[in-house]
Amino acid sequence: MESFSLILAIVVVTALAFDFTNGFHDTANAMATTISTGALKPKVAVAMSAVLNLVGAFLSVEVANTISKGLVDEAGIRPEVIFAALVGAILWNLLTWLVGLPSSSSHALMGGLIGATVASAGFGAVHGDVLVTKVLLPAIAAPLVAGIAAMFATRLTYRMGRGADTKASEKGYRAGQIASAGLVSLAHGTNDAQKTMGIITLALVAGGAVAPDSDPPMWVILSAGLAIALGTYLGGWRIIRTMGKGLTDLQPQQGFAAQTSAATVILASSHLGFSLSTTHSVSGSVMGAGLGRKGGVVRWSTATRMFVAWGLTLPAAALVAAIAEWVCGFGSWGTAVVAVFLVASSAAIWKISRREVVDHTNVNDHDTPEAASEEPAGVVTQAIAAVTPPPAGPSEELSATIPAPATADPQAPSAASTV
């Protein structure tokens, strides 16, 4: 390593801080359904997810190379630009965590990088073809593909389980959920830890510490894996509650179908080098699983708020990053001002979150506004119900009506929240 300046050290530390927020922000992707159905205890679930996130970080560097070599032009990118990008991404992660919305950490990072790069070097420094083919198109396709796959997988699991003892069947699917949740955690580490690796590698190239077109050094891979694992272990309980309870009420069969579908999509995208949002994939699969069970529901009010957050992620992070880059352009004191603002804002968000604590002791409480509100049945659920075949036997009918542990009765008005 030829040089390692103070600003480069700040960028690396900030990138690892983003990786940490990515971990607790996206814990819900792997473990929300497993926790909500009672397949694993909350603390055991996040511990398992943390270990597998760390292992997944070592499986591939394709996504890291997409970010460090493909999204923006390395020439002319200064470490301050990357620092500004990370500020935008971290603040968006913390804000959406505070309100319990499962938005995309990946798109927050992409938006921050694009906004800071445009503010520094103009639109020409952003590779539009890479942005469209490896970021935007997967963002649209992932939830649709995962959702459709989960809906059909859910129907298949109930059809295959007809005639089986309900309790034995649900016990088996809870075991399957544990395995599929582990697969999602592994896929998350493979995909999301690499984004931080790519950002740090880009900063090292910009700072002259490594040669252009270099793969992430081993210390970068290890530190990124450890940061995302630690964040995962702490658990993003607010988002876990929304994903596990706010979108729909899941039974073990649905949880297994949702997680398996999402893991397949995420691992395939990582192999192809697509910077896929695991949040989009898992959220789509959860909604698909909710629609796949006869009598199942999706709370579209919660889903709508989530969709709005998805749409705002890229531009909001880009705007904050662009402003941060403009302030950093005034020199060292400007960079210091941005750093102080980031720390102060993060502390303020954490303090606000303490007013209503959500942790492993109450993550499965069913008293959220989304779970308690009544919404009239609407065209989406009605249309799905119209084409859902009736149960073929008494066991399937029973499995479609008995709720999972610690969830509200799906036949009760409080759980019939649809649009």
C-alpha cells in the first residue's frame, strides 16, 4: 500500500459504519418470517444470520467489482466524493429504520454514490448503461420474480401437504424455514457485504492506495464481513416487526416458500454481478406468500408506504450526498462539518428511537397500527382469491385457517386488512 491519508482512513471507517447499518437494517430480510412464525427465538435467529453473513462475504467479489469498476468513472473521483456518498446512504438507512420501513440499503448506497459523483464530476462520470442494466432493471424485476415464485411455491406447499397431520406438517416447515433463512443470510452476505467492499476499493483506488481495476484486498473483505455480521447480530427489530407482522400474517409453509424464493433470486443475481436489493426480493416474496395461501392477506397500506420509500431511496440519498459533496468541496473544514453533521444526526435518530423501544422481547407483539387497523377487502385480494383453487381435503382447509403461533386469527377483522 503506497499511501493511506487521513481522509482515506475516514472514508474506510465511514464505509464500515454504513456496512454496520446495512447489517441491522437488513436483518429482517433473512429472519423476519422465521421469527414471526416461531421457528427460531429472536436472539438465536439473528446470531445465526450474523455468522452466515460473515461466511457469505467470502464467496464472491462480482458485485464489489460492479461498484468499484462499473458504476462510476474511477478517474477524477476523490475520497471526499465517496465519503459524501456514504453520508447520504447512512442517513437514509437510519431514517427508514426509525420508522420501520424495509427500504433498500443497496439503492441508498447507489444513490449516494451517483449524487456525490454528479456533484463532483458531472453526469458524464456515471455509467448510465451499468446503472440501468445492473441496478434499476433488477430493482424492478427482483420483487416481481420473487413474489410470483413465492406465491406459486406457497400454493404448491399447501397442495403437497394436504392429507398430512397439520401439527407435524407445520413442525417440518419450521425446520425448513431455518434452513431457508440460513440460505437467505448467506445470500445477503454474498451480495450486500460486497457493496461495501466495492466502495472501499473505489476509495483506495481514488486515494492511490491500490492500483486501478484491483479486486478488493483480503483485509477489506474481512472487515466488511465482520461489520455486516455485527450489525446483523444487533438486529433491526423495528423492520423485523414490519416485515414479519406488518405486511401479512405468515404460517410456516408460507415462510418457507418466501425465504426459499428470495434466496434463489439473490444468489442468482450475485453470481451475475447484479447489485440487487435483498430488501426488494424478500419483501416481494413475503407479499407473494401472503397472496398464495387461500384466505391469506397482504396489508396494502403498509406495502404502499414501503413502495414510496423504495421510490424515494435513490433520489433522497443522491440529494443528501450531493449537498455533502458540495460542503466537502470547501476543504478540510468542510469535510469536518459533514462528519460532525453525520455523527450528530445519527445520535439524534438513535435518541428518538428510544422513545418507543422495539427489541427481541416485543418484536412479535401484534399491536402495531398495521396489524390492528381494519381495511376493507379490495380488488387485489379478491382477484387472487377468485383464482385460488379450494382446498382438496380437510387437512388443507385446516392448515389454511389455523394461524401461526403468536399471530392474530386471520379470520378476525383485525387481520383482514387489504385494499
